[in-house]
Amino acid sequence: MSTTLPKLLLGLALICPMTSASANVIADWDATAVAIVASAMPGPPAQREMALVHAAMFDAVNATERRYRPYLIELTAAPTTSQEAAAAMAAATVLTALHPEAASDIKAKLASYLATIPEGDAKAEGLKLGEAVATKVLQARANDGANAPDAYRPKTKPGVYVPTPITLASTWPDMTPFALAKPSQFRPGPPPALDSKEWAADYNEIKTYGGKTSAARSPQQTETARFWLAVGPPPYHQIPRQLILRQKMSVVDSARLMALYAVALTDSYIAVFDAKYHYELWRPITAIRNGEVEANSATKRDATWQPIDNTPMHPEYPCAHCINAGAAAAVIEAVLGTKIIPEVSMTSATAPGVTHRWTGLDAFCEEVSNARIWAGFHYRFSTVVGTDMGRRVGEYVVQTVMQPATVSGGR
């Protein structure tokens, strides 16, 4: 993805003033954080950083009410403490630690936001609380394995060339999850055998509809495929921000929804990369260009087949976008109690000028799954398995962390 748009978004996020009286502190700082982390690193690393930001904001504002079990930090603050100041300081502290190169801009953004909050003890205590919680969250995740050196070993024979780009997130199967018991907790069974009817059917579907110059794919399907070339927080975090405002959620409820969402999407990445690097299934471009090597007469080779865009640099199975979508849907459904939601919209850096809208979580997941097939990146079975994994991850997160304080169990 071009770096021009993320830099532009970052600039806009940092120069546009925020007003605590007319907006929601959690949604405001989510938008700011997304612009900062996505401009530095797209995809899984950016999502992990969003989980850190939201864990800190949640534990900070929850400390003033204690309506929910803390995610990580057990602190108690006076009910009069400013939740807006606490959340803003928590987010800014995490972001500054992660992105010192943007420290001056973050400081200016924080000052602009805090200027809307009256001076006094409530504000001062909120600032202390936010900084203390953020520092503890950063310390707790400092050695979670996210920055482990990439030691992935491409499989080859002596002297035989293999493509050389570094794979994405090969270390994530060993990363400490935010909520899951272990990365492999929801690891699925293996993909279909290459001599099976299911493999042949899904191979031929993506060969027909996922090719760069496919005549079978409609213009709308092509638009959708390109729309979902966007990855990580920039597309996915638009939805909960809108729901927070549409539902008129309190600060603590907003913080909880966003924290559950960010944690679930991060853990879904960990889970999907555990499975991807366990099974190491070939991507469609590899399979289709080598169709004759399979023991399956129904899979014919196409020597020049290409997907819509460059194939992501990690194994195919399961679909990462699909597990993200499934996790997102499961968290929202659990918190709101319904699959039918107020209309939300999304724009995409990879489809300028296009807006997609949904009022149902199932339709959202279905679009994401189809998009990855039409883009030529994922087989149908991989999208089904990925979505199911995501739902299980999302449900587990909601059942395990940040539960109402009166609920027994969880953490």
C-alpha cells in the first residue's frame, strides 16, 4: 500500500482539533491512534499497537467506576476523576512510547484535547491515572514476542532459487496473546486434500473469479476485491467508532467495546498466523501455475495466472481478513446483543471514492470472504474456516476479559 495516504491521514488526525464536549474521547483517540500506527506499520503490528492503546484507555477509565473487571491493571481512582483526561493521557503515553518519532505531534494533539477540559483536581488526577496505567500496560507487553527476529526458513533444495522477500508475521505463532490461552487454542483441522472434490471446486472457483483479468468477475465484485486490499486498523476500526457514537455509549462502555474489539482482532491475527505457518498451504498463484503436479485431474494448470494484486507474503490457510471480520462481528454481537446493527459505513485507501455500508454483521463477514476470493488470494474453504475461527476468538475474548464486575470468572 502506498505510504502517501497514511501520512496524509496522520497529518489530518494530528492537526484537526478535538472537542470533548461534542465527541467521544475513545473514538477520537482511536482515530488518532489508527492514523499514527498505520502510517508506521500496516497490518498485524499496527493492530497489536491498537490493542495496547485501548487496553490502557479501558483500564484507566474503568478505574474510576469499576463497572468491569480490569483487563490488566488493578487501580482505583476517585469517581470524580476526569475520564476524558485519563483516556487521552493513556492513549498519548502509549503512542509516544511506541512512536517517539511522532512525539511532538502527539504532544500537540494531547494539549489541544486537554484544553477542552476544565482545569482542576479532576483533570490533574485523570492525567496521573492515564499515565500510570499506560506505563504498566507497556511494561506488561514489552517482551510478548512481537519483536522477535524473523527466522523463517523457506523450503528448498540445495542450489534451487526460491522467492526472497521476508514473510509477514512468521514470529506471531510464538507471540503471547492478549486473551487467548495460547496461539494454537483455536487451530483448525488441515485444509482439504489436493485430490479431493472440495479442493478442485475451490481451486477452479478462484481460478475463474480471482484472476487479474477475469471476465467472469463483475465490476462490482472487482470493486469489492480492491476495497478489501486495505488491511489492519484503518478499515476495521471505522465500524466500532461509528457504533459508539450511534449508540451514545458512555466513556467506560465505549472504552470496553473498543478494547474488546482491538484485543480480539489482535488475538485473531495471532491465531491465524499460528495456523498459517503450521500448515503452510500454497497460495492460489502457486497452485494454479503448478496445477499439473497435483494428483487431481480436475485442476488444470494456467501458466500465466495472476491475482488482482500482489499476494500477501504469508501462507494461505486460513484467511486472515476473514478471521478479523469474524472476530469483529462476534465482539459487536456480544456487546450489542444482536447481529442487526445501525447502518455503518466504511471507506478504503485501496478503493478511493468508494463507500460500503452494512446493517448486518453476517453480510459484513460474507463480503470480506467473497472479496478475498475475487482478489485471487484465498480459496473458499479458507474463508469459511477463517470466519469461524474469528467468531470463536471474539466470543472467547468477550467471555474471558473485561467482564461486568458482578460476573464470576474471567480476568
